[in-house]
Amino acid sequence: MNDKNTNPEDTNSEELSGDENLRSSSDNGRENFIPNKGAYGTSDNSSGPDFAPDFSGKTGDQGASFENKEIESKSLSMNSDLSPQKKKRSLMPYLLVVLALITVILVSIAAISFSFGAGGDLGSSEKVAVIYVQGTILSGNVPAGFGYATSEEISENIRRAAADGGVRAIVLRINSPGGSPAAAQEIVGEIEKARAKGIPVVVSMGDLATSAAYYISAPTDYIIANPSTNTGSIGVIWIFQNMSASYQEEGVDHYIAKSGELKDMGSTWRGLTDEEKEYADAVVMESYEDFITEVSEGRNMSRSEVRELADGRIYTGARAKELGLVDGFGNLYDAVDKAAELGGIEGEPRIEYMNRASLSRLLLGSGSGKSNETAEQFVSYFEENPYGKVLA
């Protein structure tokens, strides 16, 4: 064999030349080619096909590679075109959830606002404001729902109603056994301020409107009750509790250091002395005279007429009307109509409930004994007064 024909040094050059010839022969439509003699030697005996390498595999691989690259580029182009739509579609469920949550929140806010009297009537004209007075009347700041009507809450609502340019009249819806004379006086003060602004105040009595509850009713423009309503009980009481016998049985002894003889008056560890009893009577009568004055001026009655009725007895609504303590019969809406009439409202009046019972208040005041314990903590200053309890 000729060494020139098998020169290993020329192998790379032959293969490179063969690539070039393969490209040229493929253009001419030939499957085989004769390699360049300069590339494979000068011997005439060397035959092209014996030394021609097979490039068909390479050519197929390159073509497939080009096709794959083209497909990949098209696929990427398609994916890039569709990705915003896919993103939009994938975000739609989340957007719907967010919108649903916003809707629930807005509906909840609207429901809570309506329950506190901030319904669609806010800001409108020709309104009658309804304020509830439910439970024992006392001063202080006690959350609603515990069965107490505080002078702070009632006074605040009267002030809000009087400051609203659209409110033409106020209705006090009362269901109360009475309470603190001082708290009643605070409420009466706000009633008089509202009336001084030209806003009439009407009372609607429910089941019970006695003592301090009648105290705040007397100075209003009109009182409506039911024939079976319990009202009246005009008077003042001061309650003392003597538990000295119980302390002796339990072996409890007290030593009291005091600056004056009356400093521990009303304490549970002893009874009242004669001097203290006289003083207690004087204090009660002083508050009683204030009560008489309020009823006399509010109902246009003489003091002597009021005294004849003010012995502490309770009257039905029917009897109270006969005695001049009540003006008419009807329910809450009859009172609203009367208030609208006094306020100069023509047609059906709009009602704005200032402190209507709401779900949050019901939940706050409901439940087991735990809520009762909380209520006792709030009103302990009133219920557990060490000097006794003064009630009207």
C-alpha cells in the first residue's frame, strides 16, 4: 500500500475538504463526490469512494438541529405572546375573591351604621330623632347593652340631634324604673337646651316610666303613654343597709377612725343614729322639692297639686292621663307623628334612630353570667354606694 494514500497527517485536511465538496455536490444533486487530489494525495490508484468519508449523518443532524432551533424559537415566540393572557386568566380568581371580600366589608359597615342609626336618613331634612332610654338611669360611662341608661349617652344623643340641621323634633322612648336624681337632672338640662333651640321633645312611654324616668318626662312638650303603662312614683328614696347583726354572728368587729360623727353614716356595720335619720330625711326632702318643681313647671300644675300626687304611688297610663301627668295614648309611631306635627314637618316624617339596639350591643350584653359580672363592675359605684343609695 502506498504510504501517501494513508498519511494520517492529511486526515483532517481531507475531512475538511470533503465537507466543502459535500456542500457543493449536494447543490448539484449528487450523492457521492471525488475528493480533491491535493487533499488526499497525487496517486492515480487512489479512488475517491474508498477514501470518501460518510457525511450523511452529519448533514442530517445539522438539519434536525436547525429545525429544532426554529421550532423552539417559534414556541418561545408563541409563549411570549400568550403569557399576558395566561397571567390575566390566572389572576381572575384572586381578583374575584378580593372583590367579594370588599363587598362583604362594605355591606357589614352599612349594616353596623344602620344599627347605630346612621341609615339613609343621615343628612336629609325633615327628620324626627328617636332616642331610647332603657334601664336604670344613672350617670357615668357604661357600655350599652347592660340594662342601664346613662346620662352621658342620653345627653350626647340629644346634643347630636339638636345639632343636626335636619332634625325638627326629638322623641324619647322610655322603658325605665328610674334611678339617680342627679343623672335625671343632667338629662333634663339637655332637654331644655334642645327646646330652647326650637326643637320640640315628645316622650313615648313603654312598659315603665316611673320616678326618675318621669322626672325627665315632665319638662317635655308632650307625653304619650299606653293605658297600661306604669308611671308616676314621684318621690325620692335613700336606702341604708344595716348588717351589724350578721357581722356579730360571724365574729367581725370594726374600729372606725373618723373626723366627724356623720362621716361613716350609712355604713353597713351599724345602724343610723337619730341625728343621722333626721339628716337623711332632710337630704331626701331637698331632692324631693326639686322633683316637685320640675313636675310643676313641666306640667303647668301648682306645687300643691303635684304634692297631692307625689306620694310615691304608681299610676297606670289611663289614670295618669286623668290626673294630667300624661297627654295622650299611643305607641312609638304615634309619638313620632306628634313630634313631626310639633316640629312643623309636613307629610310622612323621616325617622333617625340615634341609639337603637344593634347586634354588637346585643352580643355585648348577652351571654352567661360573665356579662353580668362585667355590668356589676361598671355600676358598682352606684349599686354599692357606701353611703346608701338615693333613688328617684
